[in-house]
Amino acid sequence: MPKTRAQKEIELTKLSQSLSESKATVAAEFSGLLMSDLTSFRQKAGKQGVKFQIVKNTLLSKAAEEAGIKDWDVRKVNRQLAIATGGQDEVAVAKLVYEFAQGSGDKVKVFSGVIDKQVVALATILQLAQLPSREELLAKVVGSMSAPISGFVRVLNGPLQGFYNTVKALQSK
């Protein structure tokens, strides 16, 4: 049953609001996916605060215009589109959709994205997706902070260890 004009207006308003409030939006083309795949991905995305939805190309273009996103016309895309919006940061959204595309074979392809209401190239989205996660970066920072401290401890421990070895050698004589 076709949607009424009022239903379409409500859907357009929700989508444009979602696009304007989101730090990052990543669009992906897809075809041949099973409903179970989409459902499991939606659940995974929801746990990270990312909203994943399937949208019509013309609706997405109109919503982008209403949200103040210029030059994001997706009407010419031949495949179905799904978008991921929200998340804690830009990297999380890009990484989530990229991993989903990698795990699906050729069924899902990252198409384009918007960061802070600016359309960005596919290469930028892919670079963001391949960055280490926040937790990995924090672990590297902690590791680099503890390396000088442990080196300092070894330097301080060196003379004591030498003294201990000398006493041990004298005792064994």
C-alpha cells in the first residue's frame, strides 16, 4: 500500500533531522542481502549509538537539502541505499559500515559520506574507517607513557643489580 503524502512528509522530516543532528553519515549501496544480515547489523549498530536505515534515493536527496547538506545528490544511484547516522564520533560510524561491507562480500559497498554537513569523498570515509579505534589509541598512549618510566626504573636498578652480582660472586668464592 503506497504511503500518503502526510506519511512521506513525516518520514522526510525525521530523516532531515537525523542528518542535521549527526556528526557523520555514511551511505552504502547494497543488493542481495538477507533480512537476517540487516537485522543483526542494525542491532550491532544500535549498541554503538548508530542508527542504520534503508532509504530511497530521492528521499535521501531531499532530506539532505533540507538539512543544509549541499551537493549530495544520490538520485542517480542504481542500487538501494542504506545510511548510518549518529554515533559518538565520525570514525565509529565509518568503521562500522566499512566492517559490514567487508564482511558481506560484494553485497554492500560504501558509497559516500557526510561529515559536519560537508560531503566528503569515498577515500576520506575509507581512511577514517581504517584508523585505529579510540581504545587502541589510548592503549598506545599509555604504553608510550609507561616506556620511559620502566626504562628509568631499569637504569636505577642497574647499579644495585651490579652490586648484588658482585656480592654473590664473592660469596661463592
